[in-house]
Amino acid sequence: MEIKAIHHVAIITDNYERSKYFYTEILGFSILKETFRADRNSFKLDLAINGLYQIELFSFADSKQRASFPEQRGLRHLAFGVADIEKARAELISKSIDVQAIRTDEGTNKKFCFFNDPNDQPLELYEL
């Protein structure tokens, strides 16, 4: 097998409109396709950044809360590469997003910080 890239990450929300706003208006993803699946009473939102397909956002009213803290098995977080972490962090803060302090990765000497999406999914900004 020769994997060429990560195609997408799927995220489930219990509040579709709030999460749609967060990923499009706060983080700047563009909508590729929005589908309502009546048989599931669920939306599927295909989102892209820089024209690349990245996130599938699903809504399920009966979704269960996944534990993230303390550390749990499974997807820990999703990281977004940014050119200027101070600027990106300041932009999130200006939009009332609670963002942790910037830290330095001891292995790469690159700066990073964490914040959460509306469903408490940990997200990371990582300076490229």
C-alpha cells in the first residue's frame, strides 16, 4: 500500500449551526458541499482549506460526549499549520475563542498552542 495523503478528518457535532459557523467563519474553511440526510436527520458538511478537502462535519442530535481530558485513546487532536502563530492566536482571541498560551515543541523547536472547537474537540495551531 502506498498512502499518498490524508484525505479528510471527520468530526461529529451535536450543534450543527454552531460548528458550521466555527469552522467557516472563525477558522476560515470554505464549504464544498452541504448535504441534509433526511433518513438520519443529519447534515454532512464537506469543508476545505486552501482548496484541499480536509474536514467532514457531521451532525447527530443523539451523539455521545467523548472524553478528551485526561488523555484518552483515539484521536487526540487535529493540528492546523500556520505561518505566524502569534497572529493566528490573536485572531482567534479577537473572535472570543479561548486559546492556550504559545509553547515550543522540544523536538522541533516550533511554536504551537491549543484551543477547542464548539464540541470540545482539541485543536492545535502549529507554526510552519
